[in-house]
Amino acid sequence: MSALAPLTDPLTGTCLCGAVQITVTAVHPEVDICHCTMCQRWGGAFYAGVKGADVIVSGDDAVTVYRSSAWAERAFCKQCGSNLWYCFLPTGSRSFLAGLFDLPSGFGIEQQIFIDEKPDWYDLAQTSPMKTGAATIAEAKAAGFTFE
């Protein structure tokens, strides 16, 4: 994570129908981008997520969680279908779809992962660190994570 200071005000976002409301404190002012094929199938293109310190989710009864791999879960609103968050199971950390929130201006891209799986029909204008899938997995393994 970069040395940028987190936002001082919490951000609150909602799914398309408003059944699920998510409030995140100390939001990091950069978006993480994932180009993996799972994220492409989940959202139609790349995944853009924001992360913060504490999270309050209202409308839990409208949330469905799907175990998408040995190390990840993805959540969506069962009423409108909006994607809500990605959870990395080894740490329990979640990132939330950037589009759920009215983000203040000035957000950049922290990093792009699984860049080797990115289709050639789009490119992001901002320059940011780009890691292949193999490099991303190797970095996680070096940090002590295991994948079944």
C-alpha cells in the first residue's frame, strides 16, 4: 500500500436497489484493479475495489456470498444483482466495488494485478504497478499464504 493518508470521513455506498448499504472508514484513496478472468466473468471487465479500516454493512438479509475459489469469496445483492465485495479468505480482508460509492476526486490506481489475463480491448490511462498472475501468486506465497 502506498503512503497516502486515508480519507478522514467515512464513505457510504449502496447497491443499485438500495437494499444493501456499506459504510467504510479510513478509506485508502486509491483503487486496486484486478484483470483476472474470474473478475472479468463476475463484473464484465476488470474489478475496481476500495479498502478501508472498519466496515458496517446494513441489509445483510439481501447479501449472498459465493465461494469463487479456494481463497476467495464474492458477495452480491440477491435483489438487484449488484456486486458488493471481494474477500481474500486467508486474511479475511475485503475490498468493495468502487462503483458503490461516490468517491471524491483525486483517487488513483494503487496497482493492477493479473495483467497477463487482461483482454486487449481496453487499457487504463493511469500508470500504476502491473503484476502478472504468477507474480501476484508468488508474492502471496512469499507472504506465507497457501493455495489449495
